[in-house]
Amino acid sequence: MATQVAATQVAPTQAARLDPAVAEAAAAPAIRCEDVAVRFITERRTVTALENVSFEIAEGSFLSLLGPSGCGKSTLLRVVADLIPPTEGRVTVLGGSAEAARRDHALGFVFQDAALLPWRTAIQNVTLPLEVGGRSALPPGAPTPTELLALVGLSGWENAYPHELSGGMRQRVSIARALIGGPKVLLMDEPFGALDEITRDHLNEELRRIWQETRTTILFVTHSIYEATFLGQTVLVLAANPGRVREIVPIDLPADRTLDIRETDHFVRIAARLRRLLGEC
Amino acid sequence: MADVAILQGGQGIDAAEAEYRAVQRRRRMRRRIMPAAGVLSLLVLWGLLVYVLDVPPFVAPSPVAVAQTLVENAGMLLANLWPTALEAILGFLLGNIAAIAIATVFVHKKSAEEAFFPVVVLINTIPVVAKAPILVLLLGNGIEPKIAIAALICFFPTLVNMVRGLESVNPQAMELMRVLSASPREVFFKLRVPTALPYLFSALKIAASTAVIGAIVGEWIGSTVGIGALIIQATYNFDSALLYATVIVGSTFSVLFFLAITGLERLVVRWQAPVVA
């Protein structure tokens, strides 16, 4: 049973804000997965982590990947990042293979634990991507490491070591690190999952702002219904065992969202629908 | 260790802070004085025991006699420390550099680790006192077998720790390096080596004292100079004061070597959160 491909749409309010050139570029998918399957062979049995996963994300859009634990959300993200090869199917990132996108430094990845290098200060962690993989300098016009730390609200913390920062601040540094060099696609694997609710709310708002400022395509993995709804233009609901696309739900909330929106009837209705979909998984 | 004082009612904040600092100062002072007092009381106890039990000087000397020997024979003791220190330091360098190099090979070539790690374990099970004569036969009576024994004794802990350190990389940091298309060389120098440094230093601190032991044991077999040779001579001559003085010189060097490595660690490994003792 193949899941029907549903193209991601740019929300009307969003499209209206874009100039025609950007809107046209946005029409080309940044990521396209066609019938992707991933199977792991273990000593006892073969596990199908993902099966028949097909979807597209338009350039510059924000897609939340929502699903229960063990539904293969993180695996799907790693397939797009060229960290795990798909067993079947095809993945296209920015018109080429996932590997080409990775080699072009077009991908930014944010991990669940910030994965900062403890021997480097905040700013040295942000500049790490410029020191490896055959990339030496920032592309012209790209924001500097200091500007990126300011973007994530960490001005003045440039020379702090990770152990001197709180969990939320560490995750901000790792977001700045993922943004250096202006990646076209930002892949985020439950980045706020280990944070307390207050910090998480705050970072959710900031991530919306960063996305609107940088216009990076974002693929955001979460198991929080509220987070998925608040952040995404679209929510892709994954079902577990095996991981497959349950439904692709467009989120028709206004582009300028504040956390208050979570109390509106419209938001609550969308969240309730997502909850029902997860319940049927 | 309570470093927090509760502000008492009816007390000015300035006065309370001054008092808090005074208490902290006294506490720091005490931390320095107490160990010295401990050592001193042991010396007194030792002196008393020797005096009260009337221990003959060829069995055990009094602390006063040892101190006298240390002062009177300072030149001779230092002249014998020099070769031992040289052997220990050279052996330390040789053994650890070899261990780091082989750990690097093991981490990059799993088959090499599978083939040679059991060999290394086997060699390590041979006691130093048994290895020493073998190496003396192989390398002669000069400084070489002593360096080799000191190197061998350092080698194993460093190899084991270094392999573990190089492999204990955060898996997400490893994925990050892959997303960044880092080369194996970049992964090694930017990720594996810094990760391994704290492991390496805990091995180096062990090696600093064992290298000295290795050099001394090496000198027990057919050597005429060095702390080890002096220990043997003093024992055969029933010169217990000289024996004790020699042991003190040897362990003082060990402690200084250890402290030097600890100081180096503080300079190099700066990123770890302060450990609450």
C-alpha cells in the first residue's frame, strides 16, 4: 500500500509575503523522497524502520516530522542528511543526491544533545564547519560567527565553554553552528526534546524568527504535537511499525505566530486532529 | 563541603561577607596545615618507636639519622639520582610515544588491534622483575635496558587508555563530522585526539610514577650507579639510614615528576568543568 504523495503547499499568507522570484524558487522542491525504505539487519531479525515514504518539501518551507517513538523520524532525517543510505527508493536534495548536497555544505544538522565540542568555546564551535570538509572561508555576504551568535541571542557569550552554558544556550550555539555558511537545508532532530518547557517555548518562538530571517528550508523532527503545529507550515505524521507516512497536514495558521496562538480554537482544532491521527498509528 | 553560609538576622551584609571570607581563609589554611601535621606526627611516632623499642640501626634508622644522611650525602645521592631520572624520563617518553602511535594504528585498523592486542596483554602479564633480566641480556649493561624497562612499564596503561579515549567519541559529534564531510584526518585531529586527551593524561600520571619504578628495578641487575644500585648496596651493607635516604630521594623525584604531568594536564585540558571534590 503506497502512501499517496502530497505536495507541500506554501500557506497563502506566506506566499503573499514573498516576491515573485522567491515564490518561483520556492516552487522547486528542496527535498524529495520517493518510496524510501530503510531496513536494518540484526542478529535476530530484520527491522523495517521506514517503508514507502514519499514526500516533498518546497524550498524555503518549514516541515515538522511528527510521530511516536520508534517510528523512524530520526532515521528519515539521517537518510536526507546522507548519514544512512536508503535500502530502497530515491532521495533528492536540492535537485541532486543527498551526498552531493552534503559535499556542497548545503546541509545543517542540529542534534538532540547539542553535540558541542567541549574543548572549544561557543564561537570556536560555531566556526568548526569552516575548518573541516575542505571549506576555508565564509561565502561572501554570509553572516559571520559573531552575527550568528547574536541571531540566536548569545551576544557576549562568544568565549564561554560549553560547560559554562545552560542546556538551552548550548542548543542555541549548535543552531548557530548549523547555520554557518548559509545552509540551504536545516535538519533538526528533536533539538529541544531535552529542554524544560519554558526554555523550549522560548526557543520555538526564536526558531520561527530565525527561519523567517534566513529563509532556510527546515525539516524538524519532534514528538510534541504542539511544537510540530506551532513551528511547521506543514506537519508530516509518521506511523510506526513500520515507519510510514500517515498523513501530510497543512497548517493554515498565520505566518506571524506568537505562542499565544496555541490558545486559539483554530490551533486547538489542528492539534486535536494531529492527536487523533497519532492515535490511529 | 558546605561553602554556603546562611545570612543571619540582625547582621549587616558587609559584616556577614567579611566573616564568610574569614572562615574560607581559615579553611584554606587548615587544608595546608593538616597534611603537614599528619606527616610530622608520623615522623615523631617513628622516632619514638625506634627509641623506645631500642631498634638496632641496621634494622631501622631513626628519622634523625636519615635526615643526617640526607644532608651529609646530598652530593652522592643527587649524583645517583641523575642516571635514574634520565632513564625514567627517556623511558617515559619512549613508552608513551610508542603507546600513542600504536593506539592510533589500532583505532584506524581494527584487524591490527585484533591481531596484536592479545600479544600486548600477554607481554604485560610478565612481571617487571622477570622482564628485567631478559632485557639486560638483550641490551647489555648500559642505560638501554633500564630505559627499555621504564618504557615497557609505561606502555600498557597508556595504550589501553589511549585506545579507549580515541574510541569514546560522542556518536552525535561523529555524525556531525560526517555531515560536514570531514576527512578521516580531520576527524582524528579535531575530534578523536581532543576527546582522548583526558584519558591520556590519567594514563600519563600513572606512567610518571611507574617509569621511576621501572628504572629502579632495571638498576637492581648489574648496575653500579643510580637509585636502584644504591638501594641494593645500602641493603647489603646494612646501612639502613642510607637505604631510607635513597628511598626518600627516589620517591621525591617520583612525586615531582607526577606533579609536572599534573601541571601539564591543567595547561592542556582546560575545558573540563571543575570537579567538585
